[in-house]
Amino acid sequence: MLRIYIIIVIVMAMAGVGYAAKYYYDTTQNKIAILTENNAQLEVAVQTANESLEVAIANQKKLAELNNNLQLDLQRAEQYGDSLRNKLAELDLVRDALLDAKNLEGRMNGATAKLWREITTDTGGDGSRDIPDWLQQPQDASGDQNSNQDRESNNTDGSSSEASTTQ
């Protein structure tokens, strides 16, 4: 009988070891499956982050190029403004207005019409539209100092169109 008890104890020990081995195997496989799934999610997250980083770098390069273009445009505009200031400094518009007002008015209207066409071209137009009514000179205008006597002043900047006597 002792042999039977020893065999039963050995079989029970082997069954316990077998159950422990199966339990260890099952939990290990479960952990491996969870870790594999987490690894796949992390790889997708890393890939998405890398793609986002590449897009951000490309956008940064594009913005830097656009910024450089804007900087060049600003420099050209500042140079143009400087040249206009220099030209205006050289001109004596008051003297020209006193000597030949009609000629000065024609030159100013022509320059304004040219500027207006350039603005319409720059904003998507073809520059072939007629100049606005406020710029067109009436056919009967003589260009002298009394040609605007019936019109109200629509000037809203508070400055006067008359030359100051304190200059």
C-alpha cells in the first residue's frame, strides 16, 4: 500500500508541476500577445510622429522661403519709397502749381490713372478697366484755381488743400 501512496504522491506532484508549467506558459503567452499589440501601436505612433515631423520640417522650409521672398519684397518696396521720397524732395510742386496749374493737374491725373491701373492689375484685374469717375476730368474743366469752387471737400484727413503761408 505504501507504494500506491508514493505513486499517488508522485503523480500529484507531477500534476502540480504540469499545472504550474501550463499556468506559466499561458500567462507568458498572454503577456507576449499584449506586448506585441502594444508594440504595434507604438510603431504606428512613431511612424505618425515621424510623418508629422517631416511635414512640419517641410512647412518650416516653405515658410522660411516665403519669409525670404516677403523680406525681398519689403526691401524693394522700401527702396521704391526712398526713391519716391527723393523725387518728391527734388520737385517743387507749389512752384509748378503756381506757374502752370493745368499742366501739373494733367500730370497728376495721368500718374494717378497709371497707379490705379497698376493697383487693379496687382489685385487680379487686367488693368483695362476705365479709370474711376472721381479721377476723370470733366471735358469743360479749365484747370484753373476756380475749377473746384462748386464741389464740397470730401477730404477726411483734416489737412487743407491750400498751401500754408508759413512755409
